[in-house]
Amino acid sequence: MTSKSGDQFLFKSAELAEGEFREASVEADGNPLWLVVTRHNGTPRAWLNVCPHQGRSLNWAPDKFLVDPAGRLVCAAHGAVFDPADGACVSGPCQGAALRAVEVSEAHGEIRCAPEPPG
């Protein structure tokens, strides 16, 4: 993918290992937008860092996420489990809901995002 006008740098490609979850912040309409970013099957994916259960951040500390033995993201607040392929909640208090996806691209050794403000 090529980068688009307005894309914001998230990470160097080498800084996001397969199956790793990282926290990133970008600006949308002058406000910070916190993301959780992963690489799944070689492709970077990102979602708003907001659990659909109660709107809390998914991480337990800055840039620190819980992961179950199957490599799925676990919300630190109430244990909801999210599939890294599509952000769907597969277990826990918001089962059937999903994280809100944010489009990311990877080109020239960089992972970038052109965020849209939450709506």
C-alpha cells in the first residue's frame, strides 16, 4: 500500500512483530486518538484502544497488553477477548461486539494511519 496525504507515522515496520500488540497515538481533528496496533498474518491492523464493554482502554499500562495463549488480545479491565484478525469479541462481557477498526497502511518500512475522528 502507498501512503496517502494526511497519513501519520505509527511505527517502523521492524518495530511491530507478528502477534505483538502496541499502543500508538495519532491526531484526529486536533485531538489525540489512542490505538492498539498488531501484526496478524503479516498484515498490520489497528483499532481504537477502547473496549466496547465499558469504553475503557484495553491495556493495563502504557504500551502493555494482555494476550491469551491463542494470541488474542484480552481487555485488562474485564477480560473480554478479541480476535486479532478482525477485532471481534469472542469471549467475555461484550461477546458479539467488535473493536472499531482504523485503517493502517504499510509501505517503505513504515506503518502509517490516516485516522478519522470517532463518530
